[in-house]
Amino acid sequence: MIKYAGMILIAVLCTACGFLFSDNIKYKLKQLEIFIKFFDNIMKYIKIYKYPVEKIFAVYHDEGLEFFLDKLKKNGRINGIYKNPWEISLQECRDEGLIFFKNEEFKIIKEFGARLGTGRAEEQLAHMNLYADKLKKIYKEESVGELNLAKLYRWSGGLIGLFICILLI
């Protein structure tokens, strides 16, 4: 009886691990979508409304990005002087495990915000368009493969659990 309970436990745990890895991949893709949407809004606020960067960070709201926006607001003013908080805030989020990007994606997101608030609006927009397009291209290329990998993790977790159970019989 204990043997069967152990087999069921192993099967459930392996399946749960498969779903956990699958959810991590889906969450990473969701974060990329949120950042792409954020990029588009930043460019809109600069192009149409001519908002300063600090106001963009204060006005923009997205539940999936609150952790990053809070860090941008916190790191923006140091001793009363506004400094571009993008790189510092992004690195803090990575160090705290709040974002799960590959190095290439992280570098593109970091470079997107490197020139925020410096130079003319047209120069900023050209710079941001370049990096936003790169991130969109990476997202399109990776999304199909990553979703297939997520399915593979879900299925393989359950199958490995069943395989172990069969070996124990």
C-alpha cells in the first residue's frame, strides 16, 4: 500500500514540476509582452504629448509592471536631481529575481532606456524605435518555440512520473 502511495506521490510531483517549468516560460513571455507595450506607450508619450520621462513613469500604470515602475520612481530623484533610473532599476529587478530575461533580451531592454530624457524627442524616438523593433522581432521568433517548450515540459513531467512509477512496479 505504501508503495502505491509513493508511486502516486512521485507521479504528482513530476507532473507539478513540469507545470512549474512551463509556467515560468509563459511568465517570461508575458513579461516581454508587457515591456513591448510599455515601450510603445513611452514612445507615444514622447511623440504625441512631449512628456518628460519622469512624468511618463508617474502616469503609466500596468499591474504586470508595477515592481519596475516603483523602482523607476524610487531611483529617479537622488538628492533632488533627476537622473535616468532605467539601468539601475532594471538591474535591481534582475538581482531580486523579478524579471526572467535572457542576456540578449535584457541588453535590448537596458539599451532602450539608456537615452531616455537625453537629447531631442526625435533622436530619442529613433533610438527607442530601433530597440523596440529588436525586442518585437525577438519576441516573435521566440514565442512559438518557447510555447512548444512549455508544452514539452508539461508532458514530460507527467511522463517521467509515470515512467518512474512503472519502474517501481
